[in-house]
Amino acid sequence: FRSNRSRYRESSVSSEIVETGLRPIRFGMKANLIENKGALPAVSFVGMLGFPQVATDVFQPQYISPDLQLAFSNAVGKWLSLCYNLGVRWDGNNPSPTNYYALATKFHFSSKFGAFLQGRGTFQRTSLPAGAVAYTHNTFARAGLMFVPKPNIQIDLSGGVRVSEYDQEWTYYNSERNNSFAAVGLSWRFPR
């Protein structure tokens, strides 16, 4: 679920547009590559695909949107982990991918409950008509809860907000754009 609120200013006229809806549902997989041993982080590959057919019209891209990332994690103790990700994602409309990075802390309250705090950023280079190029960068803050009802099932609830100024002048000239989101995730692990 995502909600965008935009304020457009043209001379002395000001208006506000609110867009709320569902982004494409994403299906993915995670493969563990290396286990965490001391300072050596656990490394996993994560791949996801977003399907435009299952999104609200206002957030529906033209094409399937792939997302590829490497996820790293270091256990600091039994109850705390530091996680960091590097990835690349296509939004289904723009042929130029969005690169992103994330830094998170995971708290393990018990074998069934946990929480996380995450900061992440995105940056993208986009080719425009007449050889022009636009660069965008956004920063987000996110928090969530994790519930593990069975050893092979995890449910996540999270929400966040963009904390940086919207910098796509070539798309939204002289505008303010607020962006908040909520997400639900369901993970199932194949038996070993």
C-alpha cells in the first residue's frame, strides 16, 4: 500500500493531489550463499518480480518489475543483528534501473517475535530527450515487526516514509511530494 501526496504550485494557485493504492504484488526467493562466521557476514541473494496486473491503476507499471539484491547480515548477539543490502530494481516503466542500499538493525525478542529499523536510499540515472540526463536520490526510513508462527513461515508488517526532499525536477517542477507506505510480507522456507 502506498500513499503519495503532491502539492503543485503554479503562480498563485496551489492544489493538492492524493494518490492511494496498491503497488504490484511481488513474488521472490532468497538463497543463502554464505553463513555468518565471526566478522564474515552471512550473504544471501534475493530476487523478486513485481506483476503489474495486480496493482491499483495509479501505481500500475507497464511491465514486470525485477528486483535483484545481495543481503548481508552480522549477528552482534543472540538478540541483535546488523543487516545491509545492495541492489538494483526496475520499476516497470523506466528502462534505467534504480540502485539502492539499506542499513538495518534486527531485534530478536524471542524465537517467534522480532522487529527491525531500516534506513535506505535509492539513486537513479535517467536519460531524457535531447541527450539530457537526470539524477535522482531519495532516502527512506522504515520500521517493522516480524512474527514466526512456525519454523518455516514468517510474517512481516512494516511501514515507512521518505525523509529526503523529492528531487525529480524534470518530472515535478517546483513541487513538494510526501511519500509514505505500508507493507505486508509472507515468507516460506523450503525444508532443508
